[in-house]
Amino acid sequence: MYSKVILFCFLLISVRSAGQIADPDSLPAAFNRYRTTNVQEKIFVHTDRSSYVAGELMWFKIYDVDAAFHKPMAVSSVAYVEILDKENKAVLQTKGGHKDGKGNGSLYLPVSLMSGNYRLRTYTRWMRNFAAELYFEKDIRILNTLKEQNSEMKKSVSEYDVQFFPEGGNLVAGM
């Protein structure tokens, strides 16, 4: 008797819980719906070099693309370009216009900049709605030949430690 009741309960549960039947066409449709409601853009910047001397112009080209398909995007027409020092403070700022996802510009690196490693950061006004980790960043180096190098730059020209070891890795007695 109990076995029939348990069997009936299992049959009832299996009929009520048909499981999740996923329509294979619903996944791309859901992705497209999400992509159109949550527009996100990525920005890429190519510079003419990665090392500069203070007093030069830094030329750059901006690419503004859709984050999902990396196709040119025309949501924003202005990109904000900044040069950050080691404390992440902006020492230089400019705007670069772009049309149909492409643009270019230049930035004068004044002789008042100290020699050191800097970071080029670029974003659009729309990207400011999201986390700063999504901004484009690139490391650049600026050398100022008119000013004394700071101690950090002098340390980067450090001493070398050269050691010679035998091929087998063991020290041979008497040699």
C-alpha cells in the first residue's frame, strides 16, 4: 500500500516538474535584447610612439567601437584624453573629436613635465557611467633632457649583478 502511495507521489512530482526546457532561439534573442538596452562602448587609442621627449607633440588616433561586436560606434563624438602621473593625478588633459567611431588629435608635452613613467587614459562621457577599469589606458615614458632626473629614474639605471655558473650546475673543485 505504501509503495503505491510513494509511486503515485513520484509520478505526480515528475509531471509537475517538467524541468527547464530552453528554446535554442531564445538565447541569441535575449543577448540582442540585452545589447540594445545596455549600450556599452570601448575606446582604443594608438599613439605614434610610447616614449617621448618633453617639448614634443604626441599624435594619437582614437577608435570608438561597440563593446559587443567591435564595430565603429557613433554614440559619443568627444573623447577625453589625459596624461596621469604616478599618483594618478591628471597632469595634462585634452579632448579629441571623432566621427563615425574614428578620430585623431595631438597633445603637446610641455617642458615643465618631469622625466618619468606616465599613463595615457582615454574615455568618453558615456563611459563615465561605468567603472573606471573600462577606460583605455596605455603606459608612456617622457624624458625631459632640460631637468635633472629624479631619484626614481636614476634607480632604474641600476647596477648589474653578473654571475657565472658551470653548465651542470655544480661547482667543480679547483676551478
